[in-house]
Amino acid sequence: MTQFLAAFTVFVALHSIPASPRVRGALVSHLGHGTYIALYSAVSLVALAWLFYSAFNLDYIELWAPAAWQGHVAFAAAPLGLFFILAGLLSRNPFSTTARRGGGEPGAIVAVTRHPVLWGFVLWALGHIPPNGDLRSLLLFGGFAIFSAGSMAMMEKRSRKKYGDALTEMAADTSIVPFAAILQGRARLRFDMPMLLAVVGTAVLAAWLLAGGHAWLFGGDPLLFIRSF
């Protein structure tokens, strides 16, 4: 448990400290944007691998028995979460996490929610809790979900500080909760190229994971779980 807590602390620190504009700006200025992104990505992957390794080495303590509906939750939430992550990373977004640089009109996914990447991780994480049903999975995926939800609050605070009173007008056609602005008539659901690429990417990755990729990476076969009932 000590190693797991240490790994999670490092993971959270890596995704919290550089998120500060002052810290990120200093690192980019010193290293250059390309070098910073490459180093940050590499270190983040190592930290993530350590986190999963330490979680898998925890003792298995069952909290609830497996049931068919748990697999259906994962099959619905995980691909939707992956779509949100990919669409968010590929789209311009002045409010939250994105891989796109520069200004321009926000991507269509921002009308759904201004935090698509973070909501994607919440959905992905929560979708993995029911079918696993053990303490280590609850700690791992529950921790991911809580961290992602907390990051939304941090992003909102940063946006208020950055844009001030202009934020109200800028965020008029979007919402924190997915689809809230659309249901309230403040935004229009539309589709753009980043969302199309996200659909294709989600389909390809989901197919690979179901064809054996998930079992190769994590030792569990989602299809086998469904077929066992």
C-alpha cells in the first residue's frame, strides 16, 4: 500500500504542479515547448506505469460479487470516456485540457462540456469500478475519478483568474456538466473534424482492446467477463 500511495502522490504532483501557468511557463521557457512536451509525456507515462504496477501488486480484496450488469456499465462508460478524451485533446479549448495550441473557435465538443478530457477520465474510471469489484480497483479508479473531478474545479478557478468578467460571456454557450448547455438551449449540438477523428480513434482502440489488447496490457478480457454470465 505504501508504494501505491507514493505512486499516486507522484502522479498527482506531476499533473498538478506543472499545471500552474507560472511553473509551466518557466519550464517551457527553459526547455522549449517541444522538449517540454516530450519530457513531460515520457515522465507521465512512467509515473502511470508505476501507478498501475503498484496497484496490481496490492492484495486482492473482493468487495462485491461479479454480475452481468457490471460489464455493461464498463462497455457503455469506457468507450464514451475515450471519445471525450480524444475529442477534447484534438479540439481547441480555452477553458480546459487540450493538445491544440493557438486561438480560434473552440471545437464542437466544447458545446457539450468545457472539460471533455477530464469528463472522459471520470467516465472511463467510474466505468471500470463495478466489473472489478475489489479494493485495489476502487482505490485506483476511484482515485482517478476524484482527481479528474478536482481538476475541473482547478480549471474553473484558473479561467476565472485569466478571463475575469469576460468569462461569463465566453462560457455562455457551454457548461461544466455534459449536455447541460445544449438541453438548456444555450448551445447547439454540432459535429466537426476533431469529433470525427475521435469517433474513428475510439472505434479502432476499442476494437484492438477487445481483440486482445486489454488482456495483453492488463491481464483481463472484457469479452470473457460478459460471456461468463
